[in-house]
Amino acid sequence: MAENTEGDLNSNLLHAPYHTGDPQLDTAIGQWLRWDKNPKTKEQIENLLRNGMNKELRDRLCCRMTFGTAGLRSAMGAGFCYINDLTVIQSTQVYWETGAQITSPHDKEILKCIEECVEPWNGSWNDNLVDTSPLKRDPLQDICRRYMEDLKKICFYRELNSKTTLKFVHTSFHGVGHDYVQLAFKVFGFKPPIPVPEQKDPDPDFSTVKCPNPEEGESVLELSLRLAEKENARVVLATDPDADRLAAAELQENGCWKVFTGNELAALFGWWMFDCWKKNKSRNADVKNVYMLATTVSSKILKAIALKEGFHFEETLPGFKWIGSRIIDLLENGKEVLFAFEESIGFLCGTSVLDKDGVSAAVVVAEMASYLETMNITLKQQLVKVYEKYGYHISKTSYFLCYEPPTIKSIFERLRNFDSPKEYPKFCGTFAILHVRDVTTGYDSSQPNKKSVLPVSKNSQMITFTFQNGCVATLRTSGTEPKIKYYAEMCASPDQSDTALLEEELKKLIDALIENFLQPSKNGLIWRSV
């Protein structure tokens, strides 16, 4: 009898009005338990309520996911601040139309619409709706066909590709890229790349890699590099699990592998896409109508190429959503965008899609390598040629972990009030600072009106320092992780060819940046482990 009473009490607790002492939380609890039809996530909230875990409930239910640098992102779990069936239903009851990622002000308007339409529509939880709806259509086959047709616009040497003796290995990192890369190679006239058998099929556990991110370099490319050596393939192409980013590696004469950074690949892409445009342009094409784009924390190599070749280069805020948004504006004004990138191995060749695309990037690298092979030039050798012509751009990117938001805020506020209130630093150690841009506040000392050309981004911290020695360094917070990232690049003129000297100068500056501006020991920052 006692057990039944306890059960009745628990049942009453979960179905009566809630009196936690916090009216906002009481409302949120009621909404969740009424709307969530997934028994697992509903039970998580019920257990917290039963055990009086009000703080945990408040953390889960009284805030919503917001748009970061790459859309809505969160851990999976119960609550309005996590990814789950209910929040997916709520979020997909509104959306934008351009095919590019969401930018301001659409992100705020979508969040506002979600808030105004949080109760799931009738039929939202109907598992059979997809099978019975007259609106049902699977566009994948049609989209794939049209995408592959569009790839022909950025294929310039199909006949040459069909005759190449170069072999390529491709890994899709247990993701979705395998079939599409195989098809893309066929469109370009290539034999299919050799797949890494252990990694070619989707596997949500990513069972053969410590981290399914090709950006981490040689340590995660082990299987593909060993397969390439066995198959006598000189170039390895790695798409990340959702196939929107690309890493590339090339076997060198000394038997070692060169894994290219995102910035190095961008230098090659920039040279290639403009060279192909020049050789294939129509008679009335105007170089002043041509654009390339990069995020502001990426290499300035495209800027150097643009200055020498006469086309336009523009920077955007970090995140491909800003690139996609700007491309839309340029296309609507009759401009031609050849290439865009972000340093975290995100590339876009052409404008058939308005987001980074690892599939097209992979096949363009293959065509580039095959073309260079006919002149007995490797990708690495061509990279040196690009730097010799336009100036060496040597970069370093890394991060610190910081789990205390007040500490992160104090680090950046100190930089805004360095020697005196509202004064940015004039030196970093012995390195003189020429200009400071702070997109969090909208300040830019290089502009006549001292206002940043890039949009103000108050929800994240980002300050860029331009030094008198030609180095550009940016400190910024991650939109999705507890990180303080730093990006530093030495931008040399073509007559500065002593790379060892440039690398040493960059290293000294980064050391000064960390010691003077981030102060990891004092602030308890955790160094990147990888």
C-alpha cells in the first residue's frame, strides 16, 4: 500500500501545476512535459523534477540554443537548450530560403519565430507522416544529378585527367563522402580514387580514428597514408564525415608526407582558380568583376594575389555563413566569385553551392595535381612558386581551453583597457602594433572614422592586431566550444624569401602574444593537447 501511495504522489507531482518557486521554470516544466512525446527525454526531465533538481532543470529548460558560427549546435539531451526531438521540431517549423547558412538578422528573427511557435504542430510527432503525406518527395537523386552537372563548370582539363597516371587515395572518415567523391571523379574524367575500406562506410562511432577531423593532420590520416604507400598513390584526399571540408597530403621525394594546412591549400586553390579563369575567360570578361573571399582569421594570401592580378578580395567574419551571404550579394550585382575559403580546411570552388564543399574541393585538387604532373611539378613545389611570386604567408593557429566565461571576458576587457581606460595596447612585448580591430565593439584604428568595416559581433570576442613587421594576429572565442583561439600569420613581400627567418619571427611574436595578452598561467588556461 505504501508503494502505491508513493507512486500516486509521484504521478500527482508530474501532472499537477509545478511550484518550484520560479514561475519561469514552472511554465517551462509544464511545456516540456506536455509537448515532449519521446519517452526517453521526457523521463529525464521527470526524474529531475521528482528528485527536486531545480538548478539542473533551470539550466536545461530556461534557455534556448542560439545560432553560433555554424548554425544551431548543442549536445544531445533533454531540455530546450539541447538537441532532441522536440527542439528539432520547434526549430524546423521556421527556415530561410537562400541555400546559404543563416546570418544576422535572420538568425534572431528565426529564434523569435521559434519562441512564437514553440508548441508542435498537429502531426509533428506522427512517425508515419513521412510515408503518408502527399508532399513526400525525395529530392536526393535529382539534386545529386544537378550537382554533378554543375561540377563541369569548374573542370578544365577533362581529357588530361582521363590519361593521368597519378593515383589518389580517398577517405571519407566514416562519413557520407565516399559515393559522391567517386561520382565527382567520374565527372572530371578520372578513374575512381582508391577508398580506405575501413573508413568508407558511415559509422557513427568513428571506430578507426581517435578524432574524426582531418584538420588534425597526419595522426588521423594513418590508414589512408599507409594505403597510399601500398598502392603507390602520391596524393591522399580526406573529406570530413559530412563531406564539407577537405584535407590533402602529398608524398615527398624523401618518403615523408606533406599534409597541407587550410591556408596552404587556399594558396594553391587561389592560384589555380584564377589561372583557369584567365585561360578560359570570354573576350569581354573583366578582371575587375572577379572576386575571391576569405574569413578574416584566414590567410591573407588571396589578398596578395588579388593586388598583383587586379581582381577583388574581400574578408568576412569567421564562419562560412558570412561568406555564403556575401556571395549572394555579389552574384545579385553581376559579379563573379571564383573561390572562397576559411582556414579550417573549408573551401568553395565556384558558386554552385553557397557553403564549403569537400567533394568539389577534392576533385579540383586532383585535377590540379594531374595538370602539374604533366610539367613534373608537385603540389608542394607549386605552393613554393605561388609564395615566391606573391610573397610568403606563414601561419600558425592553435587554441587554449577555458571553462570560465568570466575569465574569458576579463582577458578581452584587459586588452580594451590596457595601459589606461579605453586604450588598446601599442606593443606586444617588443613588437610594435600598427592597427587594432575589435569587431566585438566595432572599433578599427585603420579606418578614418575608427569604425570596423566588418559587422559588429557583440555576442563573441574577437580582436585583430596588425604589427609593424607585417604579422597579423587575431584572438577570438569559439562560437561553439570553450576555447580561446589564436591565429597568427607573417605576410611577407615577394623579396623576403628567407623562410627560416620569417618562421622564427612568427614564433617569437606568438610567444609574446601568449605571454602578454593571454597570460595562460595567471588565467588558468589549458594548452591544446593535440
